[in-house]
Amino acid sequence: MTAGAGEDKPEVCARLRRTGASLDLGTAHPQPTAIRAAVQEVLTDPSYRAAAQALAAQMVAAGGAAEAARRIN
């Protein structure tokens, strides 16, 4: 799950939602009921886990955090 409205959070939330690995709550201040429902959906829908695992594999294949840091420097 992702949430946020400041800085680049809306863009990050949208990108993660498009991968299928995250459910965007669409606000910086989600209500407890929205959080509860989102947690329930993410935990019961196996597509979120599969998408997160695929995203993790892509990150590893691209060199992970070490490669990201190297490119930034």
C-alpha cells in the first residue's frame, strides 16, 4: 500500500500501482477503515505478491541498490 500527497509521493504511488505491486490509497491521510480494507485486499489477493516478487527480481537483475548508487554518483 502507498499513500502520500507531498513531494513526489503521488508519482511514486502511481508508478507502484501500475506495477500491480501496490494499492494506492490516494491520500496523504487515509482513514483507518481505508487502511484496513487495503491491507485485507493486499493480503488476500495473490496478484500483489506476484507483482512485488516480479518487481524485486527486476531490481536484482538491474544490479540492485549498489548499481543505483553507482549511477547516482
